[in-house]
Amino acid sequence: MRILIAEDDFTSRGMLAAVLKKAGHEPVETVNGLEAWGALQKPDAPRLVILDWMMPEMDGLEVLRRVRALPGDRPPYILMLTTKTDKAEIIAGLDAGANDYLAKPFDVGELRARVEVGRRMVEMQDELAGKIGELQRALAEIKTLRGIVPICASCKKIRDDHGYWSQVEVYVRDHTEAEFSHSVCPECMKKLYPEFAGDAEDT
């Protein structure tokens, strides 16, 4: 999985990248908040982010707020990396939209575990979004007749939502998935083709 690292400290960034590579991920490194914000606006932005709180140009909290304000049904999973241990500050990060946080200096095993949680969450989100998309496409393909249908008592034409009158088969065709195969019923056969009515009854 591609994972964005936003960390201005060279040593910490290199260690994060090395841990992620060893775990089979593809790190995308950025050196400050502004660069991270730019990367996260791209269509192919990584879905999992390790975001340092204290960075030049733009701090992690501001990056987090901006990312959460972006439209979209698949927001990234964001892990805040911080030296801050004050509970109020940690709560502020979570309230701003962080999914999880990790204190610096971090433990490699804990980092791997938290990244793995994020990976599973992203995959579950993608799976759910895929199923929602399938349902939306299925609903778009299903056409149904609902409510009261105004029909002429004489000619049996149906009035549509725009006030136009259509033949029954045209209306049904436009509002359902039904297809018509035309024939003539016995009663109409007697009325329209009396010379053939007897033959039709014998068959």
C-alpha cells in the first residue's frame, strides 16, 4: 500500500520509510505540511497517511483539518505522529479528524501494528464503497411504476409527469424494463377480423 509520510526531520522520516518498506508498503515522503497538503489533493493521493504534528510551512493539525474538509467518499486514514503527550492536545487532534496517533519516539512494533489497523480500515472502506456503488448502479437500472397512474377512461392512454398522453405500452416501456410482444385477443379478433375468428377459436 502507498503510504504518505509527512515528517520534516530527516532521521525520523528515513526510519519511517525503512519500516514501511520492510513491511511491504510503498512510502511517499514529504518534508513539510505544505508539501503533504499538495500531495493529498492529487487524485492518486495515498489512502493512508502518517502525519507529524509539528512541521514547517503548515503544521499537521492544519493539514488534517484541510484534508477532512475535502469532498469525497473515501477519505484517507490518518495517523498523527507527535511528541505531544498532553491529553487535551491529543483530543484536539482526534477531534480534528485523526484516526489514530502515535507518540514520538515511536516503537517500531507499535508503528507496524497501527499501520496494519489503518490498512485494514482502508480496505474495508473500499469494499463498502464498492458495494454501495454496485447498489446505486443496480437501482439506476431498475425502473418501477409507483403511485397513482392517470389513465384515460376511454382510450386508455396514460398521462406522464409532464402532462403528455402516451399509449399504455409506451408509458410502461419508458418506466419499466418490460418489453412488449403484440398480439390480438379473441374478443378483438371477433370484432376486427370476424372472418378469422372461428379459425382462431379452433386452434
